[in-house]
Amino acid sequence: MQLHKLLESAINSKKPIRYHYASKDGATGVRVGSPHALYAHPSTRNISCDIFQHPGGDSASGNKNPLKPFNLSKMSEVRIVDNEEFQYSEKYDGDAPRYTNAIAKID
């Protein structure tokens, strides 16, 4: 399944995902999170996914705003996780201008 279709499915079914993400320095860490929106960024038109990182991931510790955008080109080994609960971010606003070009988003 294509990555954007898998993320769209996770968002629509409100299922968390486990994924590897390459940081700016190229190191890859395993993360678990609840994807809230998949969209074309308004200015860059790059496809991004806003994900609420669950505690305990490789880089989620100390994160002050665990709902953040992830570039799909840096994600790998993405799979839907059925044995964890979807976690909602209180910072999420489905009506935010960044979601004007949403492919999928939670309501």
C-alpha cells in the first residue's frame, strides 16, 4: 500500500501508526503516533502528515508540542498499530488554514 494511502486509512479509522523517521542529521528513530491530518502544505505543496507522538518514542521525550508535521519522504516502515489507542492532541484544529488542501483529517 502506498504511504499516503496507508496514512489516509489510519486517519479515517483513527488508528495509531509505528514508523521510522530520519531526523535532520540522518539518524533514524522508531516512533509511535496518532496521525491527525494528511495535507499538501499551503506554501511548499509538499505532502505532510501532522502526527501526535505518543510518549516513549525515540525522540518524543521532552517534546513540548507532540503534534507536529512530518515529511513523508523521511518516513519509512510505516504500519498501523492495532494494539494501541489513538491519542488526540488538544493542539489540533481541523479548521486551521494549513489544512485547506487536506487529503484526510480527523473531525
